[in-house]
Amino acid sequence: MFSDDLKLLVGLGNPGTEYDKTRHNVGFMVIEEIARKNNCSFRESKKLFGRTCEYGTGTTKTRLLMPNTYMNESGKSVRSAKDWFNFKNNQLIVLVDDMDLPLGKIRVRSKGSSGGHNGLKSIINHLGTPEFKRLKIGIGPPSNDQKQRKSKTVSHVLGRFSKEEFIKLNFIIEEIINCIELITSNNWEKITTRLNSYKPEN
């Protein structure tokens, strides 16, 4: 269960069925699985520019948010949720894809630059600070060649996982959810170490 230090989990992605289960939407995929496991249903929230649900009670209540804005406007939704619920920046975790990490790798950071990710860039701009927790899920690059990588980036991130990749991804999502359920106010560093050293079974 979450402690009273962590209140909001945000998954990044693009809305619409055409983007469903694409690499760029892996943040959505984790959030949707958390919701499924906790039997909570998403509802549209115009004031938060996204879909939300919550589970738990009192100090253990956790809110989930999937912005309805496109990726490069994610910060609008995150800032609205932060202000509406009166959260502090250190009370949220953003789940996001990372092309610089191979599939199967996870990186957890308590702050940092956007790394060129438009969703993180938008959140940093709207919050006015890079100091918020983010959990980066590796989707791998389209190519190791820099020229090809640049030309193939869009089709790669908007493409879907192969059957083999999806099997590996399920292990990753399971590990992330297991760790999220263990987070308390005083074990963040321990959880960070566990996720950063994770190796998928396949």
C-alpha cells in the first residue's frame, strides 16, 4: 500500500484506440493493469484533462491518472490533478517509456531532465521543476545507427510490441506493480535499487 507520502500514479501515453498497446503507451498499460488488479474503473474528468480512478481508503488511497491530452501536453493534466487534489510534487510518480533503455530494463529517478521525452518535458514545464519521481520503462531503440534511429523514431514508438516482446513486457509490468505495492515513506531507495537492477525472466 502507498504511504501518505505517495498519492498519485500517472501513466503517460496517447489517447485513442489507434495508439492502444503501442510502445509509447507503456505507461498507460501499467496503470490499466494496476486498475484491473484493484477493481477500479476509470472515469472521464474534464477538469483534470484525463481519466482517473482510485483505490484504497484514508491515507492509503491511491489515485491513478491517464491524461487525455496527447503526449506532448501531458503536463497540463498532471498539473491540474496536482492542484485539484493539493498534492506536492514528491507525492506523484510518472510511468513513462524510454527508448534509450533496452526492453527489459527499468530506471527509477527522483528528478532529472526530460531526456528528450516530450511527455516529461511537458510535465517539467507545467510543474516548473524537474524534481518529481519518474519510472522509466525501456522499449529499446529502433536502431543503433544514429541516422536510422532518428528517421525511425516515430514509427518505432507508435508501433506495437511483437509477441515475444509482449511476453517480456508482462514480466516487467508485474515487477513494477509488485514494487509499487511495497512502497512506503521510508523504503523508496530500496525499491529504486530493486527496480534499477531488475532483469526479466525471459
